[in-house]
Amino acid sequence: MSVGSAPAVNQEQLIALLDHTSAVIYMRGLDGRYRFVNREYERIFGVRREEIVGLTDHDLFPPDVADDFRANDLAAIAEGRPMRLEESAPGADGPHTYITVKFPLIDASGDPYAICGISTDITERKRAEEEVRRLNEELEERVRQRTAELEASTRELDAFAYSVSHDLRAPLRSLAGFSEVLLEDYADVIDEVGRGYLQRIEANAGRMARMIDDLLDLSRATRVELRRQQVDLSAVAHDVVAELRDADPTREIEVSVADGLSAGGDPHLIRLVLRNLLGNAWKFTARREPAVIEVTRADPDGKVLVVRDNGAGFDMRYAAKLFDPFQRLHANADFEGTGIGLAIVHRIVQRHGGRIWAEGEVDHGASFYFTLTTDTTTPGTVQR
């Protein structure tokens, strides 16, 4: 049979089609009185279509609900086109939410004579959304509370750190001072062994003082408020190198700093990064002749910076330990240190949204790469 000869759909077939859909479908006259509802309407609202014909929403629902339905009907009739609305109606387990499409039926003369509605129950979705919103609010509140607790704890830790550092410095100064006095004023009554002990006391007091300074720097690197601005890294690197030369004037070392290096970040913390990286390079090139240190770009855009040297280097198998506090790959007898410097660098770089990684080879130097943003990756390197 051809398409053109297919029989027309009759009223019974149309009603059967409407009765077998999961949507709520209904038709009301312009006066708001029901003319038709489908089986889903009957099921949800507990009425029979024979009983509802001629009634209005005010006969079936609470006044506020009926008023909303009627207002939406009139709006769709006035628009003269389909309107998508969100409506609420009572249900056995509480209010239900529906997405409703309402549209007027138009006669041959172009005038509306009825209003139809097709409603889909979205209650479960709305309840799930509300539950997610409630859980998010609870989570946000818990985060706010936890943040307040952490801030209070941080303030206490900072106060404790400064207090402890102050209390520790006094006895350390006494140890170092009395050792120096004994070495100077009682040199004639103290034998060589005793002088050696005093020198060890003085050296270890100095090492502990440096460790206290490093721990305070580590604390500041984690907790201090970032004050971002554009930083001239080349100028900072030159300043740090000048400080290193002043502290160790006998060293002959070739230091190259590229021009135009810059980055956005906290000037004090970025200076701390370069002070630690250049300080390490200075220390680990002590046995090289000639000793060479370079600060430059590692990529054309200048987003990856590198501090490299031709010093003692390290075994790449242990690269993962480099940035952990108190982890050292060289004996203290070979190169002094507290094992905190690179942990400070790592935390500062992370706080700036960047990354740091290293490459090295034993007796062939080391290169420390870092970024101050997260949009740059460098394949083929050990990353932290």
C-alpha cells in the first residue's frame, strides 16, 4: 500500500497514542475547564477523565497551585505559540516539579479555542540537584571551618617557630662564644685534642644556627602571603652572586647570568629560590677548576629557567629525594648543608603554580629547571 493511500488516524487511535506516553497530557478550554486528560494524568493525580471533564484546576488543586496553572495558560494563549515552563504540583510524597510545554490550539479563522499542555516529571532530578547543592553548601561550610582552624593553627605554629628559634639561638650563641673564648684565652692550657673538641662544638653550633634559619625559611615559604609583581630575575641573580663572592672572596668561579630574565611572583620568595639554587651551585663546584655556573632560559619563550653548574652532580636514581626536607645525596664531610634548601625552593615554586625538576650526573654537574606557572612542560626530564 502506498503512503498516499494510508488510512487517516482516527480519534481512538490518537487517544491510544496519548495514553501510552509517560508524559502528562491535557487540554483545557479558554475558560480553563478540562476537555481531555491522558492515562498518565489520571494515574498521577488520582482522577478519572470522565470525572474531570468540565472542572477547572481550582476544583482539583490548592488555590496557589491553580492560580499558577491558570496564569501560565493565559500567558501561552496570549503568546500564541508554545511556551516552556517549570511548574509545581502536589504529589503523594510531596511537591513534584514538571517541565511543561503549553501551546494554544488555533481554529480555521486563526483564533485560539483551547490550551494544551505536555508535562514531564523532573522531580527526581530536581531533588538530586537540591541534594548536591545542599552537600556543596555543607562542604563549603566545612572547608571554611577547616580553613579557619588551619589559619589559627598556622599562626600558632609561626609564633611557636619564632619563639623556639629565638630560644635556641641564645644557647647556641653561648656555646659558640664560650668555645671561641676558650680557644683564644686558654689556648696554652688546652691540648690539641681539647682544641679539636672546641672547634667541633663551634662548627656544630654554627650548623645548627643555619638549620634554624633554613627551617624558618621553609615555614615562611609555605605560609607567607604571596605579593605578586614582575621580578627582574637577572638582577636578583646578579645580587645573589655578589653576596656569594663577598662571603667567599678567594673563589675563582665563572658565573654567567642571561639578560632579560623575568617572571611574575613574590620578590622575596623568588630571591630565596635563586639564593638556594645558586648557593648549592656555588657549594658543589668547590672542587672544580674551572668552576662554571649559568643562569639562563631553557626554552625560547623563557618560561622555563635553569640554574646549571659543572660541579659534583648527583645520581639520577635518587633524584626523587632531592626536594624532600633533610634528604641529602652527599655526605656532610664532603659538602656541608642542612638538607632543607631544595625543599624550600620546591615549596616556593609550587606556591607560584610552577614546577621544578633536575638533571644531573655524578662528577658532571647538575641542572635545576623551574617554572613559575603550570602551562609549560619539558619532556624527557625528571620531574617533581
